[in-house]
Amino acid sequence: MHIELRNLTKIFPSRNKKSGEEVIAVNDFSFTIPDGQLIGLLGPSGCGKSTTLYMISGLQKPSGGQIFFGDEDVTEVAPEDRGIGLVFQNYALYPHLTVKQNILFPLQNLRGKDKMTKEAMIERAYQVAKLVQIDELMDRKPSELSGGQQQRVAIARALAKMPRVLLLDEPLSNLDARLRLQTREEIRRIQKETGITTVFVTHDQEEAMSISDMIVVMKLGVLQQIGKPQEVYNDPANLFVAKFLGTPPINIFKGTVRGGKLFIGESAVLDVPGVADQDVHVGIRPEGFVLDANGPLTCQLSNVEVMGRDVSIVCSSEASENPIIRAIIDADDRLAISGNTVAFSLKPHKVFLFGAQDEKRIRPSEVK
Amino acid sequence: MVDSKHQWKAWLYLAPALVLLLVFTVWPIINTVRLAFLEGYSGMKAAGGATFTFGLENFEKVITYKKFTLTLKNTLLLCVLTVPISTFLALLIAVALNSIKPLQKTLQTIFFLPYVTNSIAIGMVFAAMFNVVGSALGTPNENLTSVGIVNNILQIFTGKDHYVSWINSNSPEWANMFVMTVYIVWNALPFKILVLLGGLQAINKQYYDAAKIDSTPRWRVFTRITVPLLSPMLAYVIITGFIGGFKEYTSIVGVFGDKMGPPDAPGRLNTMVGFIYDSLAQNREGLASAAAIILFGIILVVTFINLWVSKKRVHY
């Protein structure tokens, strides 16, 4: 079942009555989440991603706009009638109940035609427990489980009543780095196996990129870009998205376009046909640099970090907007580095131009 | 750890508190135990140079006194009646208070008022509310026109001439007990509400969101989530409630005066603490000490039972 958000808006009234300033947490949000996909809502803290999730769940009421589950308008439907499973950031497992009782809890609430027999409930509980691999822990209390296990129990509880939509709020934020890697694969696997349309919220771009079918990038309540992770990475719509995605982060230079050529400092680094003369922000992905003794872009070398397969060149330039520039090149090319300066040529498809004022993407008429 | 060279300083700083505790708490406790075992001890006689032998006579006397068994019965009855009722009501009120937004602070203050009001004063108000004005002291032919507000309300339903003598002469014992139960429950509510409300507000709201998503019926949310998560607080108010209940005294003085009963049956509602005071008033300190130790023993046992039960019932 797909989920459609139409002009969804959430305004929080101001806390300070005198100033009367409202907070627009989510501003005129419209997009469609295709059926059976894993969607990452991504953005820095305070961008309205959790608010969006809670509006989909129904725990928060939108100030405007509509939410559709399939063809059904659920904007006014109470959370319990939406058929959703929600995993809270800190899991919200009932501390006084065992894992089994926690998973059974939503099943015992089912009434009418959905009412299950005791045996069926137990069977279902073990079924979802097996899916998230916690069937060995059924008689433990949440306090006796590790963070990762609690996370699985929370997912099992959310899945037990076979929701139409699974929502996860920062599902990995309480886990340590190693567990995070493992659990995100786990979430991916569970989502694939169940085929439930799943939306999760994260501020970690790597997390979102690695497991999502689609990512939705937000900033200050405004939708920035939506698309497949690789597409968004390769074709950012604005400076914010370009900066937010990618590790190591993108390098930003001050640049100027003159006569169809892009200048960084005094050297023309790239042809940009069809772009009017103007000042621009130039974003270059770390992997967009090519070591080239005769290359147009020269930087002061400060450090070379060897990371096995790759080499990371840390350097600086007057024209850079950040104190350091980081370029990633193949380890085999390392021999070419010598002296205090390093010269690069650029891969055109890894270089993005953004307007100096509006920070929107400027596209040359043909990309080589 | 304090450096041994400066330990005397630590003792010096502690001295004011320690001296007061020793003089007014530790020594009286020791002395109470001592007096309890001095047969027939009386301060007056001791001052006159009499000596007393060690023995259990005080305890024997206390338990064989009819008066004492009456106070024991009254005390137990009041505890058993008031602690469950007040705990249950406090829980309902706390949950209700917690679930409303407007006027919450105002209502909280109103519910807290009994806590900061003198219990003798409350008792007098209760006495007035349950009074039958005119009948108790009036002539047989007096036309009864004015009664307390409780009887006034009852008369709306039962007719003009009908009234219950709650605390006056000829009042039945159940009516006396009823008045005391209402009074003690009302007086015990604020503290319990305060503790339970604090407990409720400490419960993570996400449990309720999670329950809502799972379409949990209200009653089930209350019994399966709120009560278990509140169980440590509930155990606390029940245990302190029983301890307070066994020490009940001022409430009865407040309503009935120091006769501890209606005018025609003084002492009918006397409690264990009342018995201790009475013995003291008769210069029978040995007897009073023995009764105090018995009371202490009962509270100790009941508290252990409470703790034992709560270990099984209190979650996490």
C-alpha cells in the first residue's frame, strides 16, 4: 500500500505568547511513498522529520494537508485505526512485562473480527520473534536485554499485528557503532521479508543511504529532494543536499563563471556551456579529483592519509570555503604526489554548481 | 574519608545535631524500653523514692485490659477501612488530575489544602457538618429545625423529620466509625495524591503512545500499564498509610474531643495512641511504655508483611 502526503503542514503555536512566533515544523509537504518500499526521512535535527513520521502515525494532528494510505484518506483517522506499527526512538517497551507479554500486548487488544485465540496469539508472537531472531529471549524482561535486542523486541511488537505501515523513529540512534551497522542490515532484511511499506527517520545520511529504497531530504520543515539514494547523491538539487550527503563531505569552492568557463581562483577548471556569467558555489565530491601534474586546480598539500584501498589527500586552497579540502584517489596513484603543492584535474560529473545567493543547482546545458 | 588528623572537626560540626538527637530521640527510645520492663513504674512514685523490679507485668496488664483490646480493635478497623479506600481514591484522582490540562494547577492546590490545614480545625468542621444541632442538648419537645449539612442533604431524600445522629448522644457505633472513616480518608488524600501524581508524571508518555497505537482500551491501559508502572509509589503510600493509620489519634480528638467518643459513650473510639496518652495522664508511664512497644511491634510486623507482599507485586 502506498502512502501519499498532500500539502502536509504542521505549525506549533509559539510557547511565548507575547512574541507570538509560530514554529513551522513541516511546511507544505507533498510526496508519495511507493508500496512495499523502505523510505528514509533524512535531515539535521529540528528539520521536522520526526514530526512528519508522527503525523503519518496519527499521534500528531497536521495543521493542514492530507494523508492517504492507498486511496483511503486517513488524515482524520485515529492512530489506533490506521493499522500502523510504530517503533519509538527509545523503544518504549513495557518494563514490567516480559518480551513475550510485550509482543502479545497489541494482539490481546484486537477486537471484533480480528480477535485471535490464545494459541493463535502465541503462535504469531513466536513467528515475529523468529523473524527478528529473539525467540530465545521470550521470558526475559526488557531490562535484561541489550540495546540491540530491545530494538528487535520493539520491531517484533510493532510487526505482531501485521500493520499496513511500519514507522521507525531514529531506530539506530541508541545503538553503538558496530551494532548500528548490523541492525540496519537487519531492518533491511526484515522489511524485505515482510514487504511492509516502511518509513524510518534518521539524521545519519550514511544510514539512510545504505538501506533505503528512497530517501527524503528535509531542512527546516521544507522538502529538499526525494529520490533513490545514489541519484540524490549524484545529482543534488541544492547546496544543502550536496553538503548533507556523502562521507567524507563534499568540498565547496568559491567560483566564477565567465564565458562558459568555470574559474576557481584564476584558473579555468572546467567548461560549463550555457551557464550565464556569475559567482557560484562549486561543489566537488572527494572522488571527483584526478591527480594530474598539469591539472588546472592547484592546492597546498598538508597531509596524505593512506586508508588501504584509497588515499585521502588533505590540502587547502584560498578559494575553498572550508579550511581543508579532502580528495580521495586510488592508492596506486599516490606516487605522483610530491612537493608542497598538488595539482588536480576534475571529473565533470562530480562537480556541481550552485547559485551564489539562492544556493540552487545550476546545470550546464550538456554534462560531459 | 576524612583525614584522621581532622576527624575532630567533623565531629564538631556534627555535634549540634548529634546532641539533640541523643537527648530527644535516642535516650527517650532507650528509656521507653527500660520503663516498659519496670513493673508498675510511675514517675510520681519514682520521684517519691520508690523502686521497681524488672519484669513483664506492664505487658501482661496492657493485653488483659479490656480498654486496650477495644483500642486495638478500633485502630485495626480504621486502618483496614481507610488505607484501601484512600489509596484507591487517591489513585483515581491522581490519574484524573494528570489527564486534564486546564485548571490542573488550581485543582492540585485545592486537593492539597487538607494537608496544610490543622487537623483539629478540620475535625471541628467535620463535627459541625455531622452535628445534630439542638437535639443533643435540647428539651424533648424542642422542634428540630437545624441539623448539620450532612443531615440536611439526607433530609432531601428521606423527609424533614428524619436524621441520623452521627456523633451526638445515642449515636450508633457504625455512624461514629463512618464519620471517622470519611474524615481520615479525606485527610489522607492530599499526600497520597501528591506522591501518585509525581509518579504518574514520571512515567514516560511514550508508553501511552505505544498503547494508543495498539488500540489498547482505557481500562487495560490503567490496569496493565499505569498501575504496574506506579506500583513502587503505590507500595510507598500503602506502607506509610498503614503506619499513619496505627498512629491515628488527633483525628478522633478533632471530631469527638478528648473524650474519644460521643458524649454518652466516652472512650468508644479510643485508639492505641489514645490509650498511651491516657496512661501517661494517669502517671502510669510503665504501662504507657509497654503499650508503645506493643504498637511499635505491630507496625513493624505489618510493614514487613507489606514489604513482603510488595516484593511480589511491585514491578522492577
